[in-house]
Amino acid sequence: MSESSPSAPPDSSRTLELRVPEMDCPSCAGKVTNSVERLAGIDGIEPRVTSGRLVVEYDPTQTSDAEIRERVRAAGYEIVDSASELTLSVPDMDCASCASKVENALESADGVGEIETRPTSGRVTVSVTDETDPESVADAIGAAGYDATPLQDGTDAVVDEQPIWQSRRAIGTAIGAAIVTVGMALSFVVPALDPTLGTVAGRTYALSHLLFIVAALVSGTPILRNGYYSARNRSLDIDFLMSVGIVASVAAHHPFEGAMLAVLFSIAELLERFSMDRARDSLRELMDLSPETATIKRADGSEETIPADDLAVGDTVVVRPGEKIPADGTVLEGESAIDQSPITGESVPADKAAGDEVFAGTILESGYLEVDVESEADESTIARIVSMVEDAEREKTDREQFVDRFASVYTPIVVVLAIAVAVGPPLLVGASWNTWFLRGLTLLVIACPCAFVISTPVSVVSGITSAARNGVLIKGGRHLESVGETDVLAVDKTGTLTTGDLSVTDVIPLEGADEETVLRRAHAVERRSEHPVGQAIVGYADEQGVVPETDEHDVSNFEALTGKGVRAEVDGTTHYVGKPDLFDDLADLAHVHRTTDGGTTLESPADWPQCDREGCLDVLSEVVPDLEAEGKTVVIVGTEDGPIGVIGVADRVRPDAAWAVSRLQAQGVRVVMLTGDNEGTARAIADSVGIEEYHAELLPDKKLEWIDRLADDHGGADGTGHVAMVGDGINDAPALATADVGIAMGAAGTDTALETADVALMGDDLTRLPYLFALSSKATGVIRQNIWASLGVKAVLAAGAPFGIVTVIHAVVIGDMGMSLGVTGNAMRLASVEPELPDDLEGESLERRGAIDR
């Protein structure tokens, strides 16, 4: 729970954030919203389904925190206070079997409720009672054999750890390996120097045997310790199996095999931990984007450096060149180019000035800014991104669920087979106990599915964190998989293929006028209009510097002509700005005409001078159809005597839209445009960006029908195909929710888009769409490779073990160490997938960055 700054006046609106984990669908959100809305004084409600949170703005003079909580519970949903949620860093918990032991240990701990383990990031999150001491939870995890450190909150970075190669386990493994090497030299190279030490229980022991036993003890102590905890927690995992193998080998007078098992497995564990740390580094990089300190400007003009976490809404922070902006906010003073790539993935720095929005973690390239803080540290855009990337671990992919189910069956079967191989032949046919013991031991090692189990989650985390660094937020592994399996992308027009902002594209003077005259007259008439087209014309005139001085034109009698345009008297002459039909229909409209004595009188339509018919015909028959064919809105500027010019207004196509569409099509994606705009505009936009299939004049429910129809057209084995939809995240919400994957454009700083979309493009950058599909396709391929390679290697080793072809060393080096490193290294390839940019944009990026460097 978080409330507004304590410095806010008592009667101001307050914000309450509640964690409602079971509110995980739009229907749930609707029930909670309806229940809370019944209270008086509710100013705003924002359900965040993806993260299971509810944000309520309320007037504390009319309602209270307790009443809001009661209404949420009345809707049938429990509230989990953030204070009752504890997150701990457990660095050594880096695989599914580790997580299982931790869960088993916590289940019996007092005061611990819901448990969530995240082995890929090395974290455990539990719900606890108010009386529960965090250290007692850490001790419970310690009882499972893992060191745990409570974190202050869910967004803290993983506690810095000692480098894995300097750890006590690494030192012990190195000593054990050295001892094994000496023992092997004595036993196999210079056996004459290997003295016999004595006989125990009928067994003769040489110095090499003693060295092997010492090596097994030194390198195997951490394994045996973990194996003990596994047994205590009834977990049939790799630590337990390896412990059994080491102890059984030494007890059965096979100290060399026991020592090799201990040393090689310890090396494998260290390498696997090193690889996992590399995967975690990508998440740490996201966490480290926000600066630790901030410089705030006091009311008296003095400056003070404070921890960034202590910033409050309303503070003013000072940011200088090379520094990171410490909080989301709005620029109060100064101008600068800002590197926003940590948030949006944009390669070109964005120019910011007073009134512009900026984000925490972005970097000032030049200049000086004063920023008004508008969000606390844990509510910034970058904090939400980090939180959602971490949450992406929670939802397992279909393949990950398959792997878990398979592993739960595979391990017990192979363990039973290992026991049967070890004791069956000697008991049934009197075969050699030594021979079959070693073969059974080999199968025991092969029984661990470590590489198989981590193959998918490490790929998912690598792909999702790589995407986040490049301005694409993917909400979970399931969506990463789905995009890679999608062959149809439905694209909204307004705000997606186009900028969503109307602008003047053409100014065509007629009847002897010039462009400046047309713009001056249009500006004079339209500056009182609130219509978007009129505002676009006024804005364009301002940009072109052709705005008349305040008193240059006398404008009066402004009137909006509904559905047609506007009119006003400019310097005593009635001017019209509107649709082409307006000049055709002047005889049907009343207008105000200034008389010679300065007064006004309403004249009869029969007395109005008509426009030059030949001029009107030229406009209607030549210029207008051409502009409309290009998808532009046509505005005629003129007087009672006829038109003096034509202005074309359009929602501009994004400069990278055609390139993005062509790259998607080259990847085999069918791109379909769905829009509510008219047929002519839709056709013009589709032609300009290279989309062959489009559907226009669609109401929201019709867009839903087309999403379903596209899925049926591309039906897979299950009868339906995967369809992705990209839109602005708000207006297209129903279609985005219906599609297999909803992709929101320009989500940076937009709570709704961040919370509702499956995938969010943080910047208004269509170049990230081909990147998203390329990354997802590669991720899907990597996951498949990891799964089938792990299964294939295990199958080959398991088949060869009973025949003596595969030994314990093969099983450890290839089946465990080799495959764990292999799948992790293969997953790390996803971090190298970079967005491809059009040649002109690449040039612009390099040119801009060069200018900044200079």
C-alpha cells in the first residue's frame, strides 16, 4: 500500500494502492471497480490486472482507507498489504530442484503464507503476518541449505555477492581437483610410487585411495550438505542423487569414481552458477538504470543531494549533462537532448524543453534541466518495467509446463532403472557387482534433469530482459512464445501506422492568391475554432510564421457551420473555411454581411453573390479528388466570391511504417490493417505503407469479429491460428484483449497501456515490431533447441549406460555440466539480438550522436 506524500494538505485528494492478487482478469477488475465506486468521494479508480493492484484516488473528507478496503472485500477479493509481502535474495537457488527445497522448508515455517520462488533471478517472495520476523523466514530458508537476505522491497537489486570463483566452494573444488590429480598420477602414471597403507575389512588401501577419499570429502562436502537437506525435505533432486552416488562409491571401494563425481559435479555447479549469474546480470542492468542520488533545488535556491528513494512528488530536481534523471516528471526549465534508450529503446536522443515529460533512468546528453517530480521512486516508469520483467517469471510457458510434468515423471523412472541395473544382474545372473554398480551409478547421475528443467526459463528471462533493454516490454514467457508462433498481425491505423496528430500537408492557392494569403485568411477564421482540423491549420500557420499581428485583421461574427466548416468576417469580408460541399451549398446557408454604414443585416440567399462556377468546378473536379485519393481531408478557403485556396490536412504516416511493414512481410507475417476510418483514407494509407489487405469503417465490435476471422483463416492443429494486434493500448483495448497477443504502442509513462497490453512498445517506434517478431521467433527456436537437445543427450546417455559405453565421467561432464552450460549459453544468444533500423534512420542516429559528442 502506498499513499500520497505526507506533505500534501489534509483536504487534498489522496492515492491508495492495494495489492489484490486474485483480481487477475477484466471481469474481476469490473467487479472490484463497481463495488468501490459506490462510495462517495471516489475521484478515480485504476485496476491494474497484470500486476494485481488497484489504485484509488479519493477525497479523505468523504471516505476513508478502511471503507475502500471494505468495498474491495465486499466484492469477494482479499487484500494483501505490501507490508505483509517479503522478498528475499537467495543467490544459490538457481534451479527448479533448489526452488523445490526452499518451498518445502518454508511451508512448515510459522507466519508464512503464499510462497513464490524465482530461481532465474534468485528470489523468493512470501506473504507473512505482521508479527513475522524477516530473519526467521531467512532462517527457514537456511534450514534448506541456502543463504537468504531479506530485501527492503520487491524492486531492490539482488544483493551483491562474492564472485563465484572466489567463493569457499570454488576454493574447495580447486583443492579437491589438485588432490585427485596427484592421486591419479600415483595410481595410473607412477604406480611404483603409490605405497600400500594397509588393509581394512579385507580391502587394501594405497596412498592414492586415501587421496581420492580426501578429494571426495573436500569437494563433496557442499554436495553432501545439500543432499542432507534434500533428504530432510523429501526432495528427489540432483544434490540427493549425487550425494548417494558419492557415498555409495566410496563405501563400495570405488573412491576414484566418488572423487571424480564430487570434483566434476562441483565444477559443473560452479560453471552453471556462473552462467546463471550472466543471465541475472541482464536483469541487474535494468535495476541499476535509476540513479542512487538526486540533487533537489530548495525554495531558497540552494541545492542538496539526497537518496533518489527519498524524492517526493512536487520536489524540483536539478540534472546536469551526463547525469541520469532520478524520477519521472515534467521539465520546468532548460533544454537538452536526452538519451531515452533505457526506456524506449530509441537510438536518437529526444529534445526536451519546458513542459515535456521525462523519465527516470534516462540520461542528459547536454544542457541543464530542472524537473518537477511527479512519481515516487517505486512508481516510476523504469520501476514498473523492472517489476513487470520480474513478474514475467511467474507465468510459465506451455513448454515450461511440459518440461516440469516430464521431469516429475522422468526422474523417478530413471532412478528406479538405476537401482535395477545396479542390483538386478548380480542378483539374477551372478554378474560382477563392481561392473553393474558403476553402470547403475551412471544412470543415477543421468536421472537428474537439471539442464532440461532450466532450458526454458533461462531462455525466457534472457529474451525478456533483452527486449526490455531495447524498448519492448514483454509481460511473460507465454507472450514471448506466442509472438514467435504468430503469422498474422492486425494493425490499427490511427496512432500506429500514423502519428495520430493532424497536420497540414498541402496549401494550394487559387484565383491569383498565394500560399501566405491562404494561410493568413484560414488562420484568422479558424483560430476561434475547437475542431481538430482547424487547430491543425492554426498550428501549421504558426510554424510557418505567417500569423497576422493581433490587430492586423478585424475578425468578427465567427460562426461554426455544423458538419460543413466555419465562417467569420475578416476586415469586413465574409470568409468561409470548410468542406468542398460548403461552397456548393452557399445558396442554402444564411450568413451575416456587413453593410456600408458599418452595421449588419441578414440578407436573402437570393441576393448572395455566387462563387465563380468555373473556379469551383476546377477545385471540385481536379484538386479535391486527388487530395482525397491520398487519404487527406480537404479544406476550402474562400469568400462569397469563390474559393481562394485549398488546404490538405492528414494524419501523417510514420516515416518508418513502410519499412516496418516490409520487414514483417519478409519475415512471413501477414499484415492486415483494421481501421474505423473511411474507405478512401484507409486505401491511401494502406497503399503508402505497402499493406495489401485492409478493412475500413470498422466499429470496435467489427474489429473483434475480424480478429476472430483472421484466427480462423490461419487455423493450426487446434483449429485456430495465432493473431497479434497492435494499437494504442486504450482505444483498441477490446481488440487487443481478443487477440492472442495485444501489443500497445508508445507505452512509456502510460499506466493503462503498461498494465493492459501483453507486449508494450515503450516508444512510438514501429522499428521495434520487426525486432519483436525476430526476437520471439529466435527465442522459440532456442527453447525448442534446448529442450530437444537436453532430451536427446539424456536419452543417448541413458541408453549407453547399461552397456558400459557411458561412464560416470561421461554422465557428469556431458549430461550435467555440458548440457547445463550448453542450454544457458544458447539462451544467452538472445541478448545479442538487436533491433534493425532503416538505412536513413541509422544515418540520422549516427549523425545526431556525432553532433552530441562534438
